[in-house]
Amino acid sequence: MATAKYEIKPLSPQDRKRIKNQYWLIGGFLLFSGAIFYVIFTSIISSAHNSAIPMIIFGVFGAIFVAVITSIALQNYLELRDGVKHCYTGVVTNKRVNRHTSRTGNNLSPNRAGHGGGRTRTTITHYLSINGEELRVTPKEYNDVSVGDEISLDVSPQKKLILGFEILNTYVNERVEEAPKVQKTNSSRKRRELHISHAERSLVKKLFFKQWRKKLYFFIAMFVLFFPIFTTNLILFSFPLGMVLLYKASRLLSEYNVFRRFMNTDRGKIEIRTSVKDKLTTTSNIAKTKYRLLTAEGQWEVTEEIYEKLSASDAITLYKPAHLDMIFAVSHPNEKSVLYLE
């Protein structure tokens, strides 16, 4: 896979101004943190009772804090001293969102006020791959481009701060707009109902219950967790919780009834001709990687094999079960066989 080449260019006056503005953020954070440290320090002095241990612990935390702030300020200084930026130009080959979830506290104990419990924090980071090299970007750049677009991205070497962004060529729009007349003429042929084989029906059943069981287990967990509340006289809490559980149960039954309709439908396969508008990858430290295709017919989760074989603006055929909001297969003009989501 080709590696993205970057060009080294001098910082513009606007770039320098943006980097210098970081010092205002550092200064504001220092003032806010300094006030907190001062309050903690005065409380330690008044309650230490000639013990050196609290002062040592406070000193260690203070040293770590100063080291972090110094490192950030030094990065800014080096950016301005060197006076250069890395300019990446190329085609976006992939888009990725990473969700990192961390937990603090005792997650095994009941989450009651004043009695511990755990806190969950999720950090979301966006990435664009330019000719195979992955670069961290803000949500704005991530949402503005599609896979296949040619872009120019200016990045600071030290802090990886986005200094410039430009879309040079929108690959998807050009491919989609090649033959608008043909699309209008054949609009009735984009979607048709077909007979579904026994093997395909079994695959849909497997995929459906894989998702439906997750929702069922979550509902059971909620019911077990909140059941003790229904045995008390706390009507103010039990009534809204009961309504939520009733709604969840009705949704589960509704989805199951829709699945039964599919199983009783003879022409249970719907063929949809569309094109790939974008490709999205979602990674997480607590869940498996998800691969999604964004098409004119919606966003669909597919396997890694299908994801890697398709490119932006590819003409594809989706196969979805009747009545169900899911797909079970994808075909590509360059592929002789249908790719199933197994």
C-alpha cells in the first residue's frame, strides 16, 4: 500500500496566529488549575499535623502537572521556532472513528450517592487515511469528505494541529452524476422482489436472532436490575420505569412479528441496485470493529471482506429480506458470485 507523501512548507501568518492562540488556552488552564491547587495546598497545610506524607503526595502530583503543561508549551515553542508544516495531498482511502471507553471507580458496587460506584467516559477520535497513511482530524474534516475524495491537509509536525484543509476533487459526485438520464429511465428497475432460497432464509434467521437476542438480554438485565423498585411504594419512580420496560417489550414483540411476516413471505428477497457513497469504520476497545457502507438506500453494516472489496461510487446490488431493515448479501459487477454476510 502506498504511503502518503507530505510536503514541507513554511507557516503562514494565519498558521502562526493559530498556534500562538494555544498559549491563551494554556494560560487559562493554568489559572484555573492553580486556584484548585492553592485550595488543596492550604487545606493540606491546615490538616497535615506536621506529617510530611500529604505534602510529598501533593508535590508528586504538582510535579506531574507542571511536566505536562511544560511539554505542551514546549511543543508550541518548537512549532513556532521551526516554522514549518506538513502538507498531505492525496486520495482518502478510509474513514475511521475510534471509541475508547474507560471506567473509574468500583463498577461492582451499587451506584449510590456517596457510596462509590463507577464512572464511564468515552473518547471519540476521528481519522482519515490519505493514500494509506492515517491522520487524526476533527469531526468537521471527517464529515466533509467521502472515501475517494482528493484532499489537501496541512498539519503541524509536533501537535498534529490541523492548520489547513481543502477538498480538491469530489470523486463520489462525479461518478454518481455520470448518467442521470439512465438512472431516471431505469428507476423502476432499481428495486424488485425475488424468490428467496432456503439457505438465504436460514441466513436471515441467523442474522436477525443475533441482533434480537442482544436486545432481549438487555431487556432482561434492565428488568432484573429495576425489579426491586417495583416491590416498594416509590410510585414516582416505578411508574416511568414500568413504562420504559413496557415500551422495550413492545418493540421486541413488534420486531419478532415483522420477522414472522418475512418467514411467511414467498417473495422474501428484495434486490436493490444502488451505489456506494462512502465507507466508514468504527473501532472500539470494548466492542468489535464495525464496517459500514453508506449508500443512497441508507447505511448498512457489512463484513470486513465485503468492505475491503468495494470502493466509493461502486455500483452494487443489495439483497435485503422483505419487511426487515437489514441486508444479508451484496453483489458487485466485478464479482461473479454474491457476497453473503456470514
